[in-house]
Amino acid sequence: MEDATYTLEFEKPLRELEKQLHTLETVSTESKVDVAKEIEAIVAKIEKTKADIYSNLTAWQRVQLSRHPKRPYSLDYIERIFTEFEELHGDRRFREDAAVVGGPAFLDGEPVMVIGQQKGRNTKENLKRNFGCPHPEGYRKAMRLMEMAEKFKMPIITLIDTPGAYPGIGAEERHVAEAIAVNIRDMSALKVPIVTVVIGEGGSGGALGMAVADEVMILENGYYSVISPEGCAAILWKDRAAAPQAAEALKFSPEHLSKFGVVDQVIPEPTGGAHRDYDAAATTLKAAIIKSLNKLKKKSVTKLLNDRYARFRKLGEFTDDSEAATS
């Protein structure tokens, strides 16, 4: 599943080694020349370079990986993790929003409701999916499916991958902020287990509108933030080119999110990113979801709701220095 035509700047040394390996393998096959030792040496160097690059990623490099055009999206994970997925459409108020996909499915034989934010692979798909930026009807569709899940006592799984909700005039006319606010309010009261996984980008309220869950997880190369690094840079530094600096300041990498209690678990990816091995990434993600649901299903409805409420109430720290300032 790896995209040979798309290379991030920090990955270029690795790609050069992989090209050398391909050349040696071609020579060995076509010319019947024994280059086993050379191949072995290149493979060892590739593995060392991988370890050096991907074990020391900056916050901005993780953002770049989370946006990789060949990274698996919601439907890629749904195809590999769930069975008998039946996509449902429309919010029953205005129209269908293809930036949000969802419907009932089976997870190891157990019925669940899975809902995800979906990007496109090319220009045509991205126009259809609105580049993964949901309209208000996308959030209303998601809430409709969650209410259906509650009615039939099905656990809910949401997959987050959006730079943010669509900020256009039409979305504002149809009250996108209200749609997100209603989702946040109503998800907090749903009487079934909810698991959220940030599989790529988790941008602002556009992500939170589908992420009020009992357990929130994030893939190793995802990010979850109140604003994109470019947006933060434009506001604070008056220059979007300061995005790498903003990414560090926002502290939205998985290790920081885990430390601050924003996410409950960081799910490892294949070395180099989930786009290098869809199946391995899906296998790890499936195991994490099943483990989380098994734990949540043991709770009574009252404890489930109380713990969910407490989880979000304890986020963040507030210090009142007004007395110190006036004394």
C-alpha cells in the first residue's frame, strides 16, 4: 500500500536506500549475478535508517504523516476490521454528507455501530468527500446513527480523521456550530459504550463533534488539537510558515495527549506509518477496539455515564492568579 511517488522531506534518505535495493534486486534477477551480500547490507542499512527516522519524529513530521495521501482512511479500516457493514445515508433533515460514513456492522460477531470521517484519494473523491470536512448534516447523520445504536443497545465506534468541520457559508447557514454542540451534549448521555479512535487528523470541534467517548485512542502518527498548526501559526506568528513551530507549541502529539489525559491509549503503527501496511495497522487497531469495548461492557449504565462525564470534566488545568496579582 506504500506510495512510491510521494516522499516526505525527512523520508528522502530512506527512499534513496530503497531505490538502491530495488536496483540490486533487478540486477540479481535479470543478470543472474550473485549480489546477496550487497542486498543484505542495504537491507540492514534500511532498517537502521527507519529506526533513526521514525523513532525521533518532530510534532510537525507527525502531522505530515497523519496527512499522507496514502494513509488508510475510515473505509479502509472498516473493510478490514468489521464484517457485514451496511452504510446508511442522510440526516433526514437536509441531505447526505459523504464526509461522514457510518452504519451497523459486526465486530467479531458482535453488532456495533461504526461511524467515520472520510477523505478522498484524488480530486474527484475529495470534492465528493469535501476533503474530509463535514457539513452540519454530516454531524446530524452521525447523531442519528448513534441514537439508533442506543435504541438497539449497540456499542458505538467512531473513527476521527478531519482537519475540521467545513467553514463555508452554507455550513454556517445550516448551523454547523449548533450541530457540533448538540452532538457533544447528546453523546455525553448515550447509554451504550462509545470508543473513539483518531486515525489521522483530529482537528478542532470538527473532531470533537464525534469524539465524546468513554475511551479515546489515537494512532501513533495522528494528532488531536484545538486548531491546525497552520491556523495557529497564522494567528500567533502572522505567518503560516511557522506551522512547525506552532506544532511543537500546541503539544498535540500522542505522547503529550496521553500525558495530559486527553487520550487513553496510543496505538502503535507499522514502522514508517500505517500507509506502509494497511493490514498490520488494522489488526493492531482491531485488537485495541475489542479490548476497550470488553472493558466498557462490564460497566453498568450509571457508571458508564458517570465515568464519561468525569473523564471530560477533569481535562485541563486552571490556575487563578488574580489574588497574587493584586496583593
